Amino acid sequence: MLPGVVDMIRTYDNVLDEQLIKNVMDYFKSIMGADVWGSSIGWDQNLSLISSNTLTHRISNKTLEKEIKSSIETALDVDFEKEELTFVPSIYVWGGGSYITWHPDECYPYNGTIYLNEEWDSDDGGVFLYKDSQTKEIKGIEPTYNSMVVNSATEEDPHNVHCVTCIVPGTIKKRVTIQWRTNKIDKTKKNNMKYQ
């Protein structure tokens, strides 16, 4: 993890190179009409309350997944495999009326959002809010193109509680993001797989 970092919410600019963003968006366009989408309908009701539906898709292109992972590891200066973490990237499409309520993500050692919209206005909503773990003040981060918000934790400084404000109902713009998380590798499953 990152020693000396007081606030575990961090932002990074220009995380993905332009060719990788083009590849992600081409992939997104190629699956738009395909039967490969999930949604927020199955989420814990306390997480989305009356939010409009958010479309979700686990990125299945392994080359794209590897390139996204590498870009994130470079930005964070971390190696997920050395930390015995799996990496799970997804594309989310947020429409008008969608949001996420206040919650922690303590089950993920690292997780984050990369914003892919080239244009987004403050009036469109979708602002990432969090409570500073030290001061308990509410702070906000507006989504900007190719920026990444990361929430990570140490034993001394757990995940910050955060939410995403409502995207203005009726807006024709859709917010497209890469949502990613890491999970601890379950060594018992890994060891058991050798014997099957």
C-alpha cells in the first residue's frame, strides 16, 4: 500500500493512453447491442435505493483487461500480482437518474473509476463525494476525461465512505466509466485447483 498517505482517496490524470481509450470505446461499441450486459437491478437495495438502472459489463477481452491493469498499476506504482490480488475491470453506463448512496468498499483492497466521457458539465451531476477519513469533511471530485479516482485502504486507514451524486434525470448524455476492483486471491481455491 502507500505509506504516508493520509487520505486514501486519490486522483490521477491521463491514466490511459489515447489508443487504449479508443480500443476500450471500440470494444464498448461492439458490445452495445449484444446480450452481455448486467445491471444494477441486483445490487443491494441500500446502495442504489431508487436510482435509475446502471448497465454493467465485465470486460471479457483479456488483452484489453491486461492493458488497463498495466496502466492502473503504473499510475499507482503497485503490482497487483505481487500483492496477491486479482483485477476485475468492468464498463458501466450511467444514465439520467442513476447514482450510488454512501457506502464503504472495504472488501476491495483497491478499487476505482476511470471516466471516459470527453465532455461532462458540472450541471450533469455524477460527482464523486467522500468523507475525509481524518476530518470527516465531505469533499467532491468532478468526473473529468481520462481521470481516475482510487479508493484503497490500509489497516491504519480504512476505506473512505463515498457516494456518487445523481446524474440529472432526463439528460441525454450517458456517463461511461471503467469501474475496477481488486480481490484477495483465495489460496485455498488456487491450491485445490491443482488437484482437480
